[in-house]
Amino acid sequence: MAIIDCHAHIDERMLSIDAIIAKMDRAGIDKVALIPAMNDPLPKTDAKILTLFRALMTSPLHPCARWLHEQFMTSGGDVVLGGVVVRIYPRPDNATVAGALKAHPDRFLGWIFLNPNAVADPVEELEQWRQVPGFVGVKLHPHWHRYRIEDAFDIAERCEALRLPILIHLGFGESGRWQLLTDRYPRLRLIFAHAGMPHFGRMWHDVKANRHLRVDLSSPYLSERLVRRAVRAIGPERALYGTDAPYGFHEFDHSYDYHHIKGWVERLPCRARDIDRVLGDNIEELLADGR
Ligand SMILES: [Zn+2]
């Protein structure tokens, strides 16, 4: 059984390819599915803000989470963290992932990052990158790229036809209406990043009811407690281990701690077989089915 991190970013300003591989080896991770960086390097995560944000998103006060999020955005669509403006890139550079796939095809998989707001024909961009062996699906981020779910319909249609999964980080309001995708593209396989943030428990019942839908368990947006709640609600068959590295949990050397979220999964109150599923079998099965 292989252990696969299904959600990580490549940003060599924070963690080089060699450092990623050394960390994978130490943590016993066989493969990492990489996404190009969509932003400047992030400052150290403020744990208090994340706890507040998580508490809001999972409570009846969840509409306030949108207001809180907007306090961290500039009018130009960048993010302000710790007083520093972190630029959001309209077109994340898929070539960075393609380079890693070519150099280490046995260790990396890749997600093609598309932004329907930034290019005239995102489907053409998809066709170009999917020729590179190792790219396994598409990453969409309507939250930070600020578009409506409808804007991704062309991409979703092509992915459904190609049986390519989409990993999507949902947003609030019009950037979060994921049901528009499932209604229109019933065979499209979707992975909701960060356990469906910002909707969490408000969508888990529907995820469980639709075998084409999955969540990943990545990022410090989540906590061990929230991961347990998500897996209990959705079932271990459709939860996928992921990290969001290099963002989030830091080791003594200030670089990414690859053991942290893996520990959350290994300590899940589930059968060993189910933990193996979350750590790697589920994503392997999903990807094998698509070819
Ligand atoms: Zn991410």
C-alpha cells in the first residue's frame, strides 16, 4: 500500500524539491501530488486566527466567516497576513510542477492549476498540460481567484468527459455553489479541498450520498478534531490524506513538518484497513479508474 499526499504545493522559495523528497522519505510518504504555488510565500500561520476562523465556519455564525475573510483581502484580490501583502497569482505556473514530474516521475503526481478568469481558453491550457505524464487532474480555486462556479463549467465539462478529477477549494457565496457542478456534471469526480471548507458539516451529508465526491484532509484550516468529525460523517472510503505543504505546520527548522497531518490520519478511530484507504488507497483507486 502506497502513502500519497494528494494536496501539496510546490514553492521552492519555501521548500526545494530535494528537501521535499528528504522529508517524504523521513515521514514514509511514497508520493506527493503537487500544485503550483498560487501566492507569494506565506508568513507563519497565526494559530489564533485559524482557530477563530474554524470556530466561525463550523458554527451557526458561519456567515461571519466571510466577513472575517474579507478583512484579510485587498481590493486588488491579494491577501494581507501579519501586515504583509501576499500576492495572489492569477496564473499559477504549471511548468514548475511539470519539471518536478519529469525529474521524479516515481515520487510526484501533479494537478493542473486553471483559472477561468485569467485566460481566454482554459480548456486549451488543460489540453496542453495533460499531455505531460503525471498530471492526474485539475485544481481550481474559485475562493482566492474570485470567480463564480459557473465560470468553471467549460473546464468541468471537459474533465467529466476525460474522467479527470477536479480538486476544488470552494469559496463563499457564488464561489461556493458546488451543487451547480454536481447537478450539471453528474459523473464528474470532485475532491473538495480542506474537508469542504468553508462549508464543512453543511455539505458532508451530500458528499457521503454521492460516490463521485470526496474530501481531502489537508491544511491547518483543519484540526485533528475536525478531521475526525469529517471522516465520521463522510466515511473513510472518500476521505483523502493531504497536507497543503509547504503551508502550515512547521518543524524545528521552520520548514514543513510532514508528520503532523499524517499523525491525525494514523490516530483516526478507524480500522487499520480504513486508515490505509485514507492514506493512499482511495486516491490510487480514483486515479486508476480514470485511465
Ligand atoms: Zn492548497
